[in-house]
Amino acid sequence: MANPRLWNYCKIIIGILVVLIFTPLVTPADQIEPTLLLMPYSLWVGILVSIILVLVTYLGSRVHPGLNTDQKTDEVDG
């Protein structure tokens, strides 16, 4: 299922998240509150961003425009 528009959205989301990780919004100095399940703010936001990155990467692997659905990827050339 190659979808160039969805692929471009995946690239944009990944780019925004990578930049966002290093901003004070995700990694503020000396801030623990608010906590979630007794985890400090930067830890649970980092986990959330990681989960989003994994989900968007999976989606990107399904909609990549170069994906050839007719080709079997389980075969090993040799």
C-alpha cells in the first residue's frame, strides 16, 4: 500500500519529533512535576515520544512509495 502523501506526513512528523526531543518542552531543567505513575515529567514524555516514533516508523514502513508488494521480502538471495 504505497501512499506518497502519507509517507510525506510520516517524514514531517518524525522531523518535528526529533527536533522536539531536544527542546525544553520535553527536557526541561530541574522539573519533575507533573508526574505520571510516579515517573518524572521528562521520563514519561520521553517514553511517549519514543512510542510515537515507533508507531510512525511502522506506518512509514507500510506506506513507503518504493514498497513493492509483489516482491516477497522473506526470500534470501543467494
